[in-house]
Amino acid sequence: MRHPKFTHRLQRKRRIRSTLSGTAERPRLTVYRSHTRLTAQMIDDTTGKTLVAGSTTEAKGKPNKEGAKKLGALVAKKAQEKKIATVVFDRNGYKYHGCVKELADAAREAGLKF
């Protein structure tokens, strides 16, 4: 049996994803948190392809707020290299605070619009 915290996050995730969708011009920036790393991807949902991806291991950071800042800046830099300026932010069922908020703020400061 799955832990209720996990199942509630999946329910929130489904609810969020029912309204969000990424395109080639405005991809979906999704965040995943684990105990060992944070990952972020920009996905074009029309083709089902990942355009840009990064993790805290690639950004030389830990899965904490500082690592989230580094990851946000790294993903924004990669997006600008692929000429992506605006995204749709998908928090993936997580609360918008802590690492998720820091990643989003760092991406905004590095030039992404959402």
C-alpha cells in the first residue's frame, strides 16, 4: 500500500496536468524532487519530447535551496541556447515553497518568463 502523502501528491499532479500543456513555443517546465537530487525538464507535450533537461548533479549542487538556485540558472541558460524564452511552470504536485520556489525564482532571474 502506498503512503497517503505520495497518493495525495499524485492526485494533485493529475489535477494540475489536466489544465497545463506545453508546446514547442512554450514548453512545460516540470520539477521532480528526490532525496538525492532535483531534476527539471522542459517538455513539448505535442510531440512528447524533452527539449532541455538538467539536474543538481549536473549543476554541481545538493538537493537543497542552494542547489535549486543553481539548477534554475542552468536550465534557463540551456533554454536560452535553444531560443526558448517563455515556459509553463509545472510544480508536479509539490507545494510551491522551498526548493521548488527557489528553482522557479532562479529561472526567472536568469531570463525565463512564466
